[in-house]
Amino acid sequence: MKWTLSQLQKYRNKDFMIDEMVRVDEIKQDDPTIREVSPMHITGRGDIDSTKVTFHLKIEGYLILPCSRTLVDVKLPINVETTETFLLQGSVYETEEEAYQVNSDVIDVMPILREILLLEVPMQVFCDDVNHEDAAPQSGKDWEVVHEEDRSKKMDPRFAGLAKFFDENNSSSES
């Protein structure tokens, strides 16, 4: 996804629509935990004027990452919307957004796409399919995996008598 400034200037004050499938396999070198990268579907538009070029992009695809517990492949869907601004030579533009200065005659969006995808990789990914043949066991001798919502619903048997005590006090005080 590279364009020369002369190519982009043809679309000044016109619609510059983007709809491309892009391979971004280079991010596997940047982050070795990424096992596979699908072709990313990039859609959006470019707004071109004399001082800047602004791309409004939507990135869709998926990454294959290892499960943090079991190392089983996990498909992480990517669906990101971003706005990237490129300032043309000699232009001064003040904004709160991050903007990129164009120093040559070419605008290359690929390094920014790689950066965005790397930022989408979470610290931990967990496999949803616990019945997968390579998944970690969910129980063993004297132990089992307990989810937080299950744990909050169960009452500790040591406090069961105490709960009855408060129920008896509430019913006697209401009478």
C-alpha cells in the first residue's frame, strides 16, 4: 500500500476509496509468538488536500497465536478502525493526533499497519475449546479449574452455619 504524491494529488477533493487484500507476514519477525497472519482486508478512504493526506482505514483479518495455558493455536480476530495523517513536505499542522511527516515522494502505509497489528496482540490468549485434544486438562487428583463466576456462586461450607444464623436473626427481629 504505497502511493506517490503525484498519484494521490490526482484525487484531491475527490473520493479516494481503498479496498485491498494485504499480506503482512513481516510481523511474525517482529513478534515470534504470532504463528500465522491471514491476509488483511483493508477498506476505507483517503482525504487528500495540499498540506496533508488522511487515511480512514478499517483492518479486518485474524492472527493465530498460542494459548497461554496449552500452546494450542488460537484464532484472534482483528477488526480495527484507524485514522492516519501524513503531513506533506513543508506543511505545519497542529493536532492532538499523531501525524507522520512525509520526507520523500512516497507514502507507505505498511509500517503503520504492522505497528497497529502488533499493538492488537494481547498479553495472554486463552483457548475457548477446553475439549480440544491438545488442551490442558481441566481437573486431576484433588484439583480442578474453577472459573471466577462459578466460585462466586458457591458458598464456603465453613460459613453455611453462619448464614443460617443471620437468617434466624432476621426472621425473629421482624416478628
